[in-house]
Amino acid sequence: MEPPSGTALTVIMVCLTVATGMLDAVSFLALGQVFTATQTGNLLFLGFGIAGQGGLPVLATVVSLGAFAVGAALGGRMESTLAARQRQWFPVALAVEAALLVAAAAAAWESGPARGLPPGRRYVVIGLMAVAMGMRNVTAMRAAAPDLTTTVETRAMTALVSASPLGHDKRLGYGSHAAGRRLFSVSAMFAGGLLGAGLLGLGTRPTLVILLVAVFIAATAFVVPGLARNLHPTDD
């Protein structure tokens, strides 16, 4: 009833990290200087905004932080309940995340730029995306793929450098095979941000970028049970 392990899980988590980069590109560039996944940045933005510096939005940041917390609480309840009942919590969590992103895309549907949305609708889009990312964090933490949180890369970057020949820290993995996984993790976030920003720069509507990510996550949820069965066969 657990998610796939080994290479299959690594590939899934790397792809989800790319998806995160794309979503944060949409939220920051199209919804107005707010993250929906990288909540560390939002905490700083909130402090800057309250101090009246940088012209950063306070209400949008509060909405994102609050919605993220709601998503984490819902994700924890749902996934732990499914696991206790011996249900496949991993694909269900991804499916719910995809559904939330579809709802966010529907709320953002507009012929013009997303920043032109009425404030109420814009906050709904931010909130739905942040709820989805709050659930994602629970899913990633429960999956416990080393160095692949899918939303935060500071630890992976630190471990990548400190356990390299430059840092030579054996306690953090120097001499192990972890460097490749950490490099994939960091590169995936960069690639997702680059891809999301590039699509927006080409004139792609933010709604379509969100839908693209939602479709990918839904497809991942669909194939995960088959991967888990192949890797963990049970006796009849």
C-alpha cells in the first residue's frame, strides 16, 4: 500500500519537483509576487510587506500561508486515514492535488493576464494552489524519498556541495551515490521554474500552465498503483 520505491519513486519525485517550479512561476509572475509552494519565501515576504518595504503584498501572502496550512492539515488527515485502512494513499493524494489545481485553473480562467483578475478570484486561485501544495508537502514527507521534498531545495543544495569533493563531509554523504539524486532534485526545481517562466513569456495563459501541471499529476496518480504492484507483488 506504500508508493513505489527505488528508481521509480525517484523519477516520480523529480518530476513532481519540476511541476512545483512551474506552479511557483505562475503564482509569482502571474498572480503577483507570492509563492504557493515555497512558503519560506512567503514568510519573508510577509515580514517585508508588514514593514512596508519592497511593495510586497501582505494579504495574498497571508492567504497563501493560511491555505498551505489547511492543505497540510487535510493531507495529514486524509493520507494517514487511508494508510490506516490499508488503502493506497499516495496516488489518492496526487489525484486530489490534481483536482485542486484544476479548480484553481477554472477560477483563473480569463482571456487576459491573471493579474487582471478581480482580487477575490485571484485570492481563490492562490488559495487553491496553496492548499494543493500543502497536501503535496505531506505526501512528499510521507514518501520520504531522500533529498526529494519536491518543494524545498536548500537542504539538497547544501548536501550536494558539502558532500562533494569541495566539502568532503562524509557524514553528509561524501563518497556515496547520493550526489546524483541531489543534483537531479536541484536541477528539477530550476527546470520547472525556467519552463513555467518560459511558457508565460511566450504568452501562454497561466490557466493553461496550471492545467498542464494538473494533467501531469493526474497521469502520475493513474500509473502509480501499477508501479507499486510491480515492485511489491503479493501472493494470491
